[in-house]
Amino acid sequence: MGNRSRMHNGKDSRRYYDWLEHSSQDLIAAKILSEDDRCYRLAAFHCQQAIEKALKAYILLKSDVLVDGHNLTWLCRQAKKYDRGFHQWFDESADLNQCYIETRYPADIEREYTYKMVKNFYRMAKEMYQYIFTEIDKEFDRREKAEEDAPFYAR
């Protein structure tokens, strides 16, 4: 696994908008689950998933490559290749990284998830999602303008 490629080889969608849609559904799930204290771990997991999928959508749109992996900081670094603004998310993405594995499997020493913690994870995920959505929207506008400005014979 040490030599594992960062390029995705599976059957997952290669359409960025599918990834963004699933990301928004994870945000909705996180919000709903955060209302029940028995589901705080699951809410935290969906926050992590929302950002993982949104980052993959952005990278896919910019590079036409579906990257593999779950490490949000690594994904932020990949996104930063196209937009330096992603550096602002390095610390918060590291916090959300913890929610990928430890929220899904039992541990000898369980981490306690509180309403305040989950609320903070949700805020981070929502802010990151909105930033990514805005950047995707800007890319759409840029491409549309480039197409309009292209000579007729080049279209």
C-alpha cells in the first residue's frame, strides 16, 4: 500500500457534479445527524465525507483526473495547485481528517464527540463546501467566457 497510486482506478463517477451532489447530501446528513446525541460520530463522519467529495469534485474539474485517497490535507494540497486559497483549509482539514476512520470503527478508547465539537465540524465543512462551490462556479464562468471569446471557427 506504500506505493499506492493517487490516481483513481475504480468505477466511481468521473463527473465532478456527481461528486459535488454527493458532497451536498453528506452535508445534509451531517446536519440531521447532529440533532441526535447518539449520532454525533456519524455527523462528524459525514462532515469529513462532504469535504472529501467536494475537494475531489474541484480537482476533477480542474485536472480531469479523479484522485484517490481520503486525506483532506493532501486533497487540499492538490487543490492548491489550481487555487492558492486552499491553503487556508490546511489546519481545519487536518481536524476533519480524524473523523474518517475513528468515527466508523470501535476503539479501545473511544473519542467523545460533543454537540459543540460536531457543530464546529459542521461549520468547517459548510464553509469549505461553500468555498469549493464558489470556485467551481468561477471556473464555469471562466470557461463560458473563453468559449464566447473564441473565434467562431475554433468552436
